[in-house]
Amino acid sequence: MSFIPGATPDAATAELIKAADAGVKEIADRIRQLKIAKADKQEIKSEVAKLKEAKGELEKLRKPFEDAKRKFTERREQFEQLLTRKMFVVPSFEIYGGVKGLYDFGPPGVSLMQNVLKLWRQHFVLKESMLEIGCTTLTPEPVLKTSGHVDKFTDFMVRDVKTEECYRADKLLEEHIDKLLEDAALTEERRSELLSVRGQADAYSQAELAEVLRKYKVVSPDTGNDIS
């Protein structure tokens, strides 16, 4: 996950959140046991009130960081729209439908890039006396094999069954889980489960990832179609 300013609690606050979360789970477990034992309704009602209070405290602790994530996402989207509107970058081959992940520099984008390169050269080439070289953007397989990229870096892909648009499976899962986490009615148990799945998105095997995608009913983000 990318670093988001203000979205990560400090160590002390993280411990408070962890303790509050554990407290909520403890009360919830106690309520389940009371119901199984068919305890007095008043006793159960008292524990439910404690649970609501504990959840409220936990929500207060989490809210500043969740708000920071939401605001960051909103601002990032506004910034990306500005870059496109002002033609700093534009989707490559846009008139042919575009290609996900590929962008061209517009006139102001090219000027900005040239200015950055100029500053880079002034420092590293002129001041540090380094030598600049230009390399091919294509890399033969033996190089990638030796570096470990072929054997160790495998991104599983899924495809929209109708449009045949391809997506990285782990990123699709992460985005889907993020949307599920926005549900304010989530129980703490469900939230913990979702966060655990999100944290392991890039570590699942092919079979495990396929099973998780089915379990959480992940579909194509652009069309809502099934994926395969």
C-alpha cells in the first residue's frame, strides 16, 4: 500500500487501537457465550450496551486515519484529473480506446520533464562529474532470468469474460476489499478478516487467489462483468 500522509497511526495510537479492537472482540465473544447459555436478558442487554460503547471508542480512534485516507484519495483523483485536463499527461492511443497504464506527455508535461532532466544533468554530470549513457528500453530474457524476475516475480492476471480486458488479480482484489471496508456497518470481526485478506493479496498462490476472488465476488471494475 502506498504511503498516505496522516493515515498511519503512531506506535502509541496503534497500540490503543489494537487494545480497543481486542476489547470489542472480547465483549462480542462474551455476548455470544451468554446467548448460548441463555443468560438473563438484562445481563445480555448490559453487555450489548458495553459493546456499543466500545465500538464507539474504537471508531473515534480510527476515524482520523480513515478520514485521511478518504481525503487523500479524493485529492489524488482531483490531481490526476487536473493533469489530464491541462494535458501534462494524456492516455496513450486514446482515439483507439487507450491502453491501461500507458500515458503520453502533453506539451507542458514534456517541458516539465526537460526541466527535471536539465537539473539532473547539472548536478550529476556537471557537479559530480558522472558520465551519462542512454540504454535500450528492451531487455532480453536471459538478463531478467539472471536477475530473478522471471522465476520470482509473477503477477497473476484475470480477464473480463465479455470485453476481454485484463487486470492484475492482486490489485483488483485490493481495490475490491477497499470498497468493502467503506461499509460503516462492518463488524470488527469482518473488518479484521478483510484487512487480513488485503494484506496477503500479493502473497496468494494462483489457486488461493482464484478462491479468494470467488469468495468475495470480485468482478470487472469497469463493467461489472464476471472475470476468469
